[in-house]
Amino acid sequence: MKIIKEDNFLSLAGNLVISFFGIASFALLARTFPREVFGEWVIFISASAMVEMLRYGIINTAIVRYLSGAELGDRLKFIGLNGLIGIVATIIIFIILYLTLLTFSKSIHNSGYELFFMWYPWMALMSLVIFERLKNNHSY
């Protein structure tokens, strides 16, 4: 019973529950939607994950290294600069994707990437706003 109350066990149990619901929702979507719609969803999720990893690497990888040994005043500067870099990177990705959509709209429409080019830029902007809002509520 002592093992159940430990933080590591609770973390593992949380990860297992989230993984289970992820697999269950994926299976439910695969069985519910027609093949074409599910394929577009998979393309959207895959392309979004790739660009999100790129954006996360640009925005957050360096901040962890710099914050670990910085003084309080420097931390606030790094966090502010990180927010600015995040906004700029997201706007650049937004512009690139929408210009690509406008330039190659017929090809993109026929390829199944239309959902990604149309909705990922908005999703990235909204996630950045939410992330910045949550980050600003924490005290460093």
C-alpha cells in the first residue's frame, strides 16, 4: 500500500491512464469515421506534431538551459525574451503556411493537407496565447 502513495507511482499511473485514453480515442476515431476523413485527420495530426516539435525546439529548449543557473532578474529577462521568440516564430510559421495555402491551394486541396494548412496556424496561435498566459501566472 505504501507504493501506491508515492509520487512516482502516481506519475506512472497518470501516464498509463492518458496513454489508454489516447489509444482508445484513436481506435474510436478509426472505427467511426470514413477512411478518407480519418486519413485527413491522421495527416493533420502528423504534420501538426512535426511543426509543433520544431516550434517547441525553437522556443523552449534553450530556455531550460539558461533558466537553470540564472539569477531572478536574469530569469525574468530570459522568460520575456522566450515569449518574444515564441511569438515571432509562431507568426513566421503562420505566414509561411498561409502563403503556401494561397499559392498552392488546388494542389493542397487535392492532397489531403488542406486541414493542416487551414487550421494549424490558428491552433499554433491559440496554443501560444494559452501557454504564455499559463507561464505568466507562475512565479519564478
